[in-house]
Amino acid sequence: MSNLKKSSIFPFFAKENLNVAIPSTVESLIFSALAIIINSLLVMVSGTKAVAVYTASMMIVELATPPLIGIGTAVLTVAGVAYGARNIQNLKITYSYSIRLSFLLSIIIGAIIVIFSNQIASIFSSHLAPQIASSITLLSLYVLTMPLGIMSAMVFRGVGKGVYSLIITLLRLLFLETILAYIFGILLGWGVKGIYIGIVLGGSIGGMIGYAWTKLFIRRFEKITTDFL
């Protein structure tokens, strides 16, 4: 172990690991911060009942997350291998295919959530079921905003650019979603529905920015690889 520490390789790998591990840890804190901010906005416009409805609704909507994370984990691995091997074609195909597949899954899961919104809502609460069902119908659109953000972040993690992944998450969740939720819900006076619209719109814009950034990164990587060869 002492020989490993003395080698020039150890600091490099330690740095690369931290470049992914630290941003991933911070991203978990961002999710917690987002929940606190959105709950505070909901209390401001409609009281604690709105928080209960939102919490139950998001628990249902986020059922779409595990399959997307599963796809993203595969993307992370394949993107890392392709990047290390300077195989630009595999990197492009992996990202493009993951986006299409995750969008297809999001549409299917979102449709199921909307179709069975009343039945699903009644499982969580009988007296809040109508409000939860109504919230699910609007927040189900949030499922469609997930693929671009998640897959873009996973590609950056795979190629060792954890800070880029963190910036996408920070921009999408802590800035766009919270700011737009505040604008629509508080400033424009649209209440709870405005906060929901802000969350969905913020997630959409953030996802598109992440997608554009990832495509730009892949194009630049392709140019560098071509010039190198």
C-alpha cells in the first residue's frame, strides 16, 4: 500500500474518484434543499395540507425514477469505457439510445400514473384523494423532464466530469425549478398550480440545457479525438 501511495498513479486516481464522489454527495444535498424550498412555498400559498398532497403526489411520480436510474447506471459504465477507449461512436450511440429508451419508459409510466391517478391516490389518503389525483395529473409531466437531465448527468459522471453533472443538477433543481416555482406560484399569484408548473417547466428547461451541453461536449471530444488520430 505504501508503494502505491508513493507512485504517481495514486494521486491521479484519487483525484478522479473525488471528482465524481464529491459532486454526487452534493447532489443528494441539493434534492433535500429542493424539498425544503418547495414545501416552504406550498405552505406560503396554501398551508400544510398542500405539503401533504405534494409529498404524496411526488412519491407516486418518482416511481418512474428507479428504471431511469437503472438505464443511467448502464450509461455511466458504457460512457466511461467509450471515453477511455476514445470510441466516440459508442459514446454517441449510448447517449442517443439511452435518451430514446428513457423517454419511452417515461411516457409509458406517466400514462399509467394519469390513467390510474384516482385509484393510486386513494391508497395514500381517502380524504385527500381528489387533490392528490389532480396533482398527479399535472406533476406526471415531470416524469418527461427526467430523461434528459438524468442521462446527461450520468454521461458526465461516466467520463469523470462529476462537476459538470453537479452543475446540471444545481441548475435544474435548485435554480430553475425553485425560481420558476416562486415566480408562478408567488409573484404571479397562481398558487399551488403555479408552483407545480414552475417545477415542471424548470425541469424541462434544465434538462434541455443538460442535453445541449452533453451534445456539445461529445462534439468537442470527437474533434479532439479526430485531431489526435
